Amino acid sequence: MGGDFAPLNEIEGAILAFRQFAGTKEVDFIFFGPEELLRKELSARAPKEMRYTVVDAPEVITMKDEPAAALRSKKNSTIVRGINYHRDGHADAFLSAGNTGAVMSGGTLLLGRIRGVSRPTIASFFPTTGTQPCLVVDVGANVDCKPKFLYEFGVMGSIYVNQILGIRSPKVGLLNVGEEESKGNTLALEAFALMRTSAAMNFVGNTEGRDIFMGACDVVVCDGFTGNIVLKLAESFINVLRIKLKDFSSRSFFNKLSVALMIPTMRRVLKEFDYQEYGGVPLLGVNGVVIIGHGKSSPLAIKNMVVRATEVIERQINKRIEDALSSINQSEGEG
């Protein structure tokens, strides 16, 4: 029941995922929400071959609810019941386009952290001028960070990019106000010192905001305060472009014709900027698989959230993170 268009977009997105997986893998869907409503919508839309279960969750944590308070007061909400279902082994992943803070808090508190992880984090892919996107981590889970958190974000991001994109030794950069080693605030300087000596990632030094879209690094690390601002700024790009083009085309017939001729090409070029293509962002570091979607998630975005969840499961991202951080902590203890 999360998101602006629930539950129809969730149902339609699951159907798209079912059709994409048909003949290649079997996926069972579990829908949480008011049972009568969900059964009615599913019976009218879901293919007969699609396997699904409905779990009654009559309460909904809205976008206006304070996350921590809502988790305590709404035990029968879709988010609490869904994450608990995942925690208890009845589901392999939990996906939601609902209250982001509640999903992050619920994932951390109810699932717990992977051994060796100080703070779970959320990461998001950004399009680049190259053939591969850039992963920015953290994009909002931790607005206040310690140097160790950023170091761990780099390790987790590197593992994620390696497994999802197949990049053998991802280049990891630290977002800063300049490339020089001496630049930045205390957090950046201390995080740099930790990351530069790490054998767990291919750290290439400081990187600037403009380098994200240029693809200078495969992973860019920053605190969640900075990362969320970068994310929201990037998400606004397409809407700003649409408004500017509409204004330009309204000035004359020839402008309108020019824009019309450009649209097919622009759609292909700007496709990578569309959040729907990436689905949702993973909550890395929790003892489970949690994918967080945009509140305006379309069926396409929901479908890609399902695809992303299956990738995280099949490629054992959590185990790889645990092994890497446990090894680092063990080495530090021995040192």
C-alpha cells in the first residue's frame, strides 16, 4: 500500500515482473494490505499462472507519519508486517514504495545489521557519459556520519557494483570539494585516510560533484545529507528540461516543429535519467534484502524493483558484504 498509486501500480508492476521472468525463473509474490481490496484487484488483473499470496495488513504508514513512532503504533501496517514476514523467513525480500524513513528504520530495527556493518546505507545509480552508471552511496539513510561509516559505504558499494554490473575492480571515489588530498572538512579528511590504505576497495581518491555524471568513478561515497541533495537535484533534471522545452515550443510554430523532431532521440538519450529504469534503491547492510522505491513509482519501476531484489538474492550480496567487513575487522583486531 506504499506509494502514490497503491495498490494498482504495485500489482501491475508485479505482473510485469511475472511476465518478464516467465520461462526463466519462478517468483512468488506476497502482497500486504487490506485483504478484501487486494484480492479484488488481483482477481481482476493477475494472470491465472501467477503465484501470489495476500496477507491482511489493514494499517498503512503514510508519508506524514513519523517513522519510528509509526513502527511502534502500527504493528499491523503493511511495512511492519511485511518486514517481519521477511525476517521470519517467509519471504526472501521486501519491497516498498511507501514511507522511506519507515522502511529504513523498519529494515534496520526489525532485521538487524549484517555482522561488521556500523550503519546500513542506501545507494542509487546515476547515469553517466559512459556505458555504465555510477553508484552514489549514501543517498539519505545517514545524514550524520563518522569516517568509519564512509569507509564501510565504500566497501559495500564496491561489492554491489561488482556483482550487479560485473565490474571487476570498481573505482571508488570520495565526494569532496576538490580532488586534492588536503581538501574537505574533518569527516572527508579522516575518511580519506581510512580509504586510501584499504585493500577491500579500489580507492582512487577525492572526486567532485561534476565527476558523477562524467563516470570518473564507479562508486562515489558521501554522507547521506550530501547524497540526498545530489539525488533530488538529479531527479529534477528531466522535469526542468520538459518545462523549458514546452516554453520554447510555445513561442512559434517552427520551435514547436523543432522540438517535435527532437523528441524520439531525446527519449532514447534521457531514458537513463529516468528513475523507473533503475526501480528502487537497496538498503545495504541490513540482514535481509530491502528495496526502497520512489513514492511515484510506476508499474515499470515496481517491476524493476523486483528484478533488482532477485539480483541481490541470487548474487549473495549480503554474504559478500559480511565476509569483506568481517575480514577487515578481524585484521584490525589482530593489528
